[in-house]
Amino acid sequence: MPEDVVAKIEAESREEDFEVWPDNWATVEAFLFVSTQWRVVQQGGGMTPGSTYWIGLDYAGVAAGLAGAGMEAGAAIWRGLRIMEAAARNTLNGIVEHD
């Protein structure tokens, strides 16, 4: 991740405990394991400050990472990963979700 993005996330991060339902734990664990497999685009640069746009997870990288870790990646895990990916992408791109 670019240093400016890491700094922004660290500045905004809050250390709070949270619970994960047992049914979701395998998906959360898989997401955390492959959290480095994002496709990103750098925008701007030159005379203007650049920014990062998070496209989504690289599914080939995710599949290879999960296989290399010996993790089962069935349909339920993939569905969960896509849900977590969408929420993370919106947050990383500064998109506010409303209920």
C-alpha cells in the first residue's frame, strides 16, 4: 500500500473490540489473509497530488493465496469475500454508505 494511504488509515483507525459471529469467522479470516491482493489505480501525480482508487480484489491472487494457505474457498467463502470487498472498497475510496 502507498505510504500516504497507510498513514491515513492509521490516523483514522480506532482500536475497538468487535465480535464476529462464528458462521462468519472463516470468511473474515480469509479476507484478512488476502488483504494484500487489491487492484489499485494511481490517479494524478506530476504537479498535482496523486490519489489511489481501489478497484477490488485480484481474484486470481486471492485464489492462489487461499490455496497456498490450505484454506477451503467454497461458494460461501467467495460470497462473503465479495461482500467484505465491496464494503472495504467503498470505505477505502471514501464512499459513505447509508442504511
